[in-house]
Amino acid sequence: MIDNPSALLGELHARGLAPAPLPDAGDDAEPAAGRPWYIVALLGISGWIAGLFMLAFVGMLFQPRDAPQAAVAGIVLLAAAWGLFKADRDGAFTSQLALALSIAGQCLVLFAMTEHERAIGSIAAAALVLQIVLAVVMPNALHRLLSAFFATIAWALTVRFLLFGEPDFLLKESGTSTSLSTALGAWALTWVPVGAALWALIQREAAWMAKRWQAVLRPVLTGLIAGLAFATLASQPFESFRWWGDAATDRHWLALWPLLSALAALGGAAAAFALRSRALIGACVIGALLHVSHFYYELGTSLLIKSMLMLAMGAAMWWASRALVAGERS
């Protein structure tokens, strides 16, 4: 009787349905910690909070005043985090401590990379490069998930500030009148590549799992889904969050961005459905509801038109759910 994944894979290989049994993943495999998803989420949040205190402690202890000092201190902290992850990946305290060290190290390295840079777009681009590197290097699933998620935020900020310029932090953008083509093109330029990467990873899941890349790409895949659900807020101009005054009249077609973000969150839910992850599906649904609420207050039109749009969106979601169920049964 087949009672474990290894036996199942061996039987599939014997029948010619699998290329070869996967060898032991060794040190590159992620252990089965057996923690519920909400415990993992709590550890991630507490790790980021602890990282802020760790950053303050390192700043007071080493007092890095320039880029070389910050780079050395950051690299040391990242190396310490890598060593802790490698030594004990299954320990809750160890992983949380390593995550805190990594967060502090990332802040120092980012400071060293952008010491003389004041443009937010350039800082976001540097953060994007750093997160991509850490998503590959750090031997921890939670760290890779967070790196992928924050990489989507950094990417969104990079494109957003390159297209629309730097903000003046008074909830006023440099160009408030935006055409339909500009609004749709800017949103597509930001999030279509993320969706394409997500689709490619899901379509080629069997290939990269056969090459033993699951320890890296599985948490990256989860981070991209979370990014489609929530990080889309980072791509929107600050002006789009002003829910008072006559801002909707000035923004014009930027009011469509929350609606497009809601569709992106639903796309993330479909990807989570393909991965059979109820937690991710729930997170994407929450993200879609947040975007729909934002769109409702963002759109400067009558309540009747808003109600009709909500009905149309509800019908589209119902049709999508029926299509997913039908696809699953077939």
C-alpha cells in the first residue's frame, strides 16, 4: 500500500509516469515545521517588529555613519541570519531571531546602497534588487515569502515613481489629469509582469519541482500571490487615497486602479485555488474586498451607477466561481 510521497513517486516512476524519483533534498529542503499558517504569519510580523529594535540596537552599538560602515554591518547581520537559518530552520525562536537579524541587515545594506540618493523610485529599485537576491539566497521559506512580497511592493513603487514623478507628500500628484490610456497602461506595466511570472511558475510547477527548486520557488510563488492581493496599493498615486473634496474629478481615470487591483486580487485567488491553499484564497478575497471598497469611494459618480457597477462585479465573481468549480470537477 502506498502511504507516503516517496512510495507514490517510486510507483509513478516504475509505471513511466514520472521522470525519476527525486533524491533527498538534503540541506536545501525546508522541514515540515507543522505550524498553522496563522502562527507563521504571527512569527513574521513579530520578526519585523523585533527587527526594528535590532536595527536601533545595532545603530547605537556600531554607529555606522557612512555607506562602507553600514554595508559591513549589514552584511555581517545578513550572514548571521543565514547561518541561523542554516543551523536550525525548524526552531521558532531561532527563525524569529534570524529574521530580526536579516531585517536589520537589510536596512543597513539598503542605506549603504542609497546613501546619497533622495529619489524614492531609485531607493525602491535598490530594494527590489536586494529582495530578489535574498529570496534566492536565504534558506528559509518564510523569509523567501516575505522577500517576494516586498519585492512586488518595491517593483510597484519603482514603476509608480518613474511614471508619475516624486510626490510632494501633501496628497497632491504632479499630474492630476490622467487619460484612460495612460491609466490603463501604467497599471498594466506594473502588474502584468507580476501576473505573468505567477502564471509561468504555476504552469511549469512540475518542471521546477523535478529540478528541486521547490524550496525556493514555492514560497516565492506564495509571496507573489500575496503581492497581487495587497501590494497593488503601493502602485497607486497618493492622491487616490484622498476620500474627501473634489479629488475624484481631478484624478479622472485613475479611479479605475482600485477596480483593476480587485481583479488582480481575484487572479491571485485563482492561483491560490490552483495551489489548494485555503489561507491564501481567504487573504486574496479580503484584498479584493478592500479594493472594491476603495473603488466605491474613489469613483466620482452617482450612487445609482456605483450600485450597477457593484451588481456587475458580483455577477462576474459568481460566474468566475462557477467556472473554477466546473474546471475542478472536470
